[in-house]
Amino acid sequence: MSAIRTVVRGAQRRRVSTIVIVAATAMAVTATVLAGLLLAASSAPFANAFAAQHGAHLTALFDAAKTTEQQVAATASQAGQAAGPFPVATVAPKQDGGPGPGLPPLTVAGRADPGSGPIDRVTLLSGRWARAADEIVIARTNLRLPAGTTLTVANGSTLKVVGEGRSISRTAQGWMTPGGVAALGQTGWQMLYRYADAGTEAAMTAHRTALGGGAQTQSWLGVRDDAAHRTQLFVPLLSAFGLIGLALAALVIGNVTAGTVASATRRIGVMKALGLTPAQVVRACLAQALIPGLIGAVLGIVAGDLLAVPLTADVAELFGTVPMSVTPWVDAAAIVAAVLVIAATAAPAGWRAARLRTVDALAVGRTPAHGRGRLAARLAARSRLPRPFSLGLAQPFTRPARLLAMLVTIGLGTAAATFAIGLAVSLRHVQAADQKPNTSADVLVLPPMDAADRTDPRAVLDATPGTGSYYGRGPAEVAVDGLRETARGTVTTGDARAAGYEMLDGRWYTAPGEAVVTTGFLTATGKHVGDTVTGTGHGPLTLVGEVFDGSANNHLYTDAASLPGPQPALEWYIKLAPGTDRTAYLVALQGRNLQAEATQAEGADGTLVILDSLTALLTALLVSVAGLGVLNAVVLESRDRVHDIGVHKSVGMTPKQTAVMVVASVGIPGLVGGVAGVPAGWLLHHWAVPAMAHGAGIRLPQSTIDVYAPGLLAVLALAGLVLAAGGALLPAGWAARTRTAVALRTE
């Protein structure tokens, strides 16, 4: 054992190789732990939160004008557990009481505390619970209203926001004291139910039927399905980065280990001459790789757990779950994977060393095999490039295996960067497509809050200077045969093609009786573009197109004339004539009693923010691992050629020229690896992005996938050269500082 320890200690004195093994393993394990923890965090976020908050399987809203509190309370006997009745009011407040449009209507429930009853325990995220009649807790959404915000409601009273909460069952958009809801003007009673059998749509339909037709109901299955599509976005992303990370880790660690074993071959020959057996040689090679590898694995687990804290907190924020703590099985799996990778890459190198005859091992030097790289050297010498540059370009060809490893390492690093940049651009395009029609218009006119005063604003718009084109848009529930629930509908008046919706198939409707639908609608009904759908309350609708929607909802768009009966309140989207001042136009509309506001894009979606952060972090880790692989390869090459460097310096090569020669040695691998890595990243992007969309139950426009412009691809191809040069800078500095006499004395 003392002989093995001698070999191991001798190898570990080569600090660069040891540091590279530690760092590469640490970064690879960090990426593995991050991926594992985030997969665990996003595997069942809704189920975890629903169990923790004891969510409602069914939420029912009864009309207070038709049903008494006692009648509502009597329905509790139909479920295993029930909570309520809670008074409910609907308000459309304005922030800070200022002029202009109000906030979206809020359904406000009256609760004395966040845990009122055994069902739907509201999580208080910030601030405190409402105590007075003029205080309100707002459900946290993309529209953030911090504590202290003042809201003005239609009757002139004001409400003070005192906290933010979350209901996993989405039972309300706000909560007040029961007395506060009564003061606003109570409109209904809310009941919450939990059942022993609530896992199927048929069971939930039976529970709805038992309540009768006098209540508006919301099933937990719909809420679960709406939230579940977000979790599926993470799986292809983490799988793609995990595959690249695993390949990079195995390649870099294998290259480092093989180089370390090769550099210790002469020492191993000495030990074999003193009686070291082949089995002991293999164990020594494994030990000299596993010891620093295990150190790196432990560091990677610590770093992964620490970095996962803010990311899992973001995932918890997005899905309404509790942030995850350290998951032991993920850490254990990461260590096992690291040990297996290191052992699998170190064992072949050790076995080759063990099979060497003692005489051959003692005779091994650092000079490459005779004849290798001569053709490359002759071609480089004939070029008109400066001599240090041409010498560097020819160097990698003396070690074909090392050159191949460097090419693959740079290619994988470039592929990771290409994939990450393409994914970021795709996500931006998806968000931009999903935010239409807001970003396709200049001014939005909202319907009056008073339903009795919903006059058609078209005469005012036509008479206002600066009006270009406009159309009306409003919500409608559309009953369609083949759907268990009514579809979410949008009806329009005028030419709604100006909204700029992204079409996936077919065309936009141009006449009553035609409709375009989302992918979720086609999936739920089994219909295709060109088919006709029928339902209650409207004539047959011909599906003429499939439109992009960022959710998996059953959405249908049609002309308002396609749905007979009372028209919903419409929002009007106006495109201004060129040269029109939008501020002056808004003042003109508001002076004519229209609620008008400038349209603008919404803030970044929470899912996209998390995906961007995760992509940037994992890409940085993988590119760093690739850079370490290049650094190690250049260190090994420089160490093998240290005597040659001494010869070059003795005949007049300056330190600057030495550095240029070393950096130039990675020029061809960097360029070729970059050119090869870009198509790999492109293919990975074109697999992962549609897979993410498929997991979310949506289809993406081709414009969100074809995001690589020729100029961008050219720049990305040069990224391999930048990565290679960055990894070679430190070894180049070391080579430049090496004294000539020391280099000449080295074997």
C-alpha cells in the first residue's frame, strides 16, 4: 500500500491536473444537483401545494339575491368536508384613486382569518391579514399591489392593501373581513367542498349536479390542469443541459485522468520495477483520479444545494408550493454518478498502464511518437504566417487523441451556448406573441363600469382626429358539443386581424359563422381546421384556422355576430394614424367620457424569468467545464513540449511569441469545434423547444423556433475560438514565464 500511496502522492503534486479534476467534477455535480432538485421541485408542485393548503375540490358561488345563508350552509352535508358560507362581492377598483381605467374586477371573499375553516388555508405571503372593514388582502398575481396601496371602488370608498396571499384553489382575488364585504355590497355566498372521490371529471360532474343549477362552480381539476402545463416546460430543458453536462464531465475528467496517468507512466514503471503488480497499478490510477474527484463532488453538492435555494424558491413562488430544502436522494445520486463517471474514465487509462511492460514504462518519454504531425508542421511552415503562430497551429496534430478530445469539448461548450442563446430568443418571441393584441395597438378604450351606460364608442372614435383603425374585443362563454365545459370565447367587432395573432394553421375568420381556435380546443374536441362545430345558443361555426395561445385552454375566437343574444362589454383597440400624438389623443377621448389608456406589454412572465435564470446558470457552468477541459489539454501539451519551448527560447523566441504560440495551438480545435458545435446546439434547440411546448399542451409558431439568423450563427461559430483561447491564456502565461535553462533541463 505504501507504493500505491507514493504513486498517488506523486500524481497529486501535479497541481493543475488535480485542480482541474476537482473543479470539473464540482461544476458537473453542481449542474446535476441543480437539475435534480429542480426536477423534484417541479414534478408535482400543484399536488404538494394542494395537500399543504388543504385545497377545495369544488368552489361554489351562490347568488345572495336568490339563496339565503341557511340554504347555502345546508349544502355542506353533501361533501366530506365543507367551509363557508363566506360573503362575496365583486369590485372594480382604481389604484390610488387616480383618473383613468381601473384594475381588473376582483372577486373578494369575506374571511376573518386566512385559515377560516378546514379547507383552502390561504398562505399569507407578505403583510398581514385584514382586520378592519376598509382593509384588503390581494391574491398575488402578475399585477403586484404592495402593502400600503390605496384602492378606490365605484361607490367612492377606499380600501387599503395590507398584505398579499395565495389560494391554491384560486377561490378569490382578494380577501376582506366579512363586515368589509358587506359594506362593499355583497352579491353572493361562497362554499368550499372536499370529497372522498374527486379524482375524475365524472365524479366532479356528479358533485356539481348534486348542488343543483343555482350555483356557479369551479372544479379543482381545471385549476390543476391550468397549472400543470408550466411544470412540463422544465423537463426538456433540464434533460438537454443534463446530457451536455454528463458528456462534458466524462470527457474532461477522462482526458485529465488519461493525461495524469500518462504523465505518471515513468513513475509507475519505476514502481513496477520495485514489485508493483498490475492490479496495484490500476488501483493507484483509480485512486489518483477518485480522491480529487470525490473532493470536487462534495464541493459540487454544497454549491448545488446553495444555488438551488433561490431557484427552488422561485419555482415555489410560481407554483404556490413551499420552497424545497436539501433532498438527500438527489445528493446521493450525484455522488454515485460522479464516482461512476470518474471510475469509468480512469480505469481504461490505468489498465493500459498496467499492461505496459516494465522496460517500456521506464522508456516512456514525453516526445510524441515519431512521424506524428509532420504533415501539419510542413503545411504550417509553408504558410506566410508568423513563425510562432505557425508552430502553434501544427502542435495539436502530434497528439491525435488529445486533439479529438479538445474538439469534442469545445464543440459541446459551443453547443450549450448556442442552445442557451436560441432558447432565450425563443422565449422572448413566445412572450411577445402571447401578449398580443396589447402590443399591436396604441390605445385601449375600456367599457364603462356602469353596465347601464355601455354605449357604442365607434361614433366618438370616428369623430376623433388621429384615429386610424380599430376593432372591439370581449369575452364570451361558448357552449360547444364535445366539450364538458363551455369554451373560453373571444368575440370581435371589426377587422380583428390587426391584433396580430400568430396563426399556426389556416387563416383568420372574415365573416360570421367562422371561428379560429387554439390547439387546446382542437385537442379537447378532436376537431381539425376545416371542421364544423355546433353547440347551444349559436349556429354552426366553421373552424378556419388554428391560432397560437400561450396556455393550453380551450379558446375560441369568432365574430360577435356569430353569437346571437346580448353582446358582451367590448374593449376597443385603436391603431393611431401616423404622426398622431398619443397623449393628446388620450386626453381627447377622456374628455368625451371614454376610459382610455395607452397599451403596453405586460411584465415578464414568471415562468420565463425562471427559465432564463436557470438557462444562464447552467450554461455558465457547462462553458466553464469546457474551458477547464481546454486548459488541462493545453497544460498537458505544454508540459510535454517544455523542452521544445526551451529550445525555441534559446534561439531567440520572446516570452510574447511563446504565449502566441501556445494560444495559437488551440486555434484550429477552437474553430473546428465551434463550427461543429453550432449545428449540434441548433438541433438540440429545435428538439427541446417543441418538446417544451408539447409538454405544456401547446403548439408554437414557426417564428418562435426559427430564431437563428445567419449572422448569429456565424458569431456563435466563433464562440468556440473564444472559448479555446480563454482556456489557453493561463498556460500561455506560464509557458512565457518559464526560464530557458529550466525548460532545457526538463525531460
